[in-house]
Amino acid sequence: MTGEGYELYYWPGIQGRGEFVRLALEHAGVSYVDVARRPNGMAAMMKLLEGGGKGLQPFAPPLLKWADVVIAQTATILAFLGPRHGLVPRDEVSQLRAQQLQLTIADLVAEAHDTHHPIAGSLYYEDQKREARRRSSVFVEERIPKYLGYFEGVLDRNGGEHCVGNAISYVDLSAFQVLTGLEYAFPNAMARQARRIPLLRRLREKVALQPRIASYLASDRRLPFNEQGIFRHYPELDQQAARSVAPSGGQNPRRLGRSAKRASRKG
């Protein structure tokens, strides 16, 4: 690994949004310090969040500190790391394309989080279970197919191997993380999607087999998924969503019934 002096700040004990940055750093073979997992690391992170670094005060982690510069927001961090470490093609159009795709992944990650915290992040999951069931049903029935279908199309239009360019980019690494997280959180729902996303599944396998990524995944640096992070497995949400989804190739019968009623009222 080459020494770049990077310091990564993210909540210890969970993968969260910080994992997208970790995967990029690991694949690039760049040394970094996962500060908050070290003694007194949380205090150092809180200092940065309170404006202890140069430049714009960040709102929330993940944060990447390089020299005197503190960078926040996952997509911004990856847009910074990409050209420096061969994680994105060199041309400007490809870099803009990568950032656009990463921001779309950020939207998906936010919606995945909101399946278990649909009202407020400050409330416990147990305080919003009913709402979480409704949110998860919509997420599985509508949003997962929409997002994964979009990225399947992105791969197809780019030759089927990579999201951007002709080598693994930070977008491919992030797609791997999203698929792995969704499979942990919604295994039943993802099993039903499997045949519709062959290119994404193949990309996921390819990323997992990259030597540095494989080494990272087998190490203790890779934190396990758990019910404190973004991707959480609550069986009742996966099962509830499964009951609301129509049979393969069809639409939700209740929704069709409502549509028919609206049409009849319009005459």
C-alpha cells in the first residue's frame, strides 16, 4: 500500500455510508486510518464535526481528512479519490457520469435506511414498526425494481461489464455494496429480483473476487452487517413486503382494483 496520509472518520461498529469509502481505499491499495475505531477516535471525529478543521464545516460523517483538508459527503469523497487512484476514467465526461451514478446510489441508500426509520432517525425502530412495514412494502414492490433495473440498464449500455469505462470504478464498488446490503436486509425480495439483474449479479461476483477486495472482506477491517447500520434485516419487513408484491410479471391486485374504481368514476 502507498502512504497517502488519509484519515477516515465514521461511526465505529457499523458499515454505513463509510463503507463505500472503505471499499474504494481498499481496492486502490491506499493506506488509511479508520480513526473512530481507535482509542479517542470518536472525540477526534466530533472535533471535526464541530468545525475543528480548515474549510467548510461538515454536516455528518463520513469524513475524509487529507493534510489540512476535510471532505464530507460520500459522493464528494469518492469523486476526489477516483481520479487520484485510478478509480474512474481520466476524461471529464466519465468522471461526471460516475458522480451522477454515485449520487443515484446515495438516493437508494437513503430509501433503504428509511424502510426501518420512516418517521425519524431519532426514534427507535420499535417506535415506528407499523410505518416501517408500509414503507418496506413500497420499497420492495416499487423502488428496488426501479433502481436495480436502472443500474442493470447502465451496465448493459456500457458493454455489460462496468458501470463507467472499461475497468472497475468506485461506482462498481458501490454497486457491490448496495447489492450485498440489500441481500442482507431483504433476502426474499432480492431472490425474486435475481433473474432480472444478471449483469449486476455478475458485477457483484467480479468485485468480490478482486484480490484486495477479497482480502478486505476476509479481514476484521470489514465490519459485519448488523441492526444498527443502514442495511438491517428485520424478517417481518421482508415477509410483509413479500405478501404485498403481486405474482411474477403482474401488478398488485389491490392497486389494480383501486385504479379500476377511479376509472369507473371518471366514466
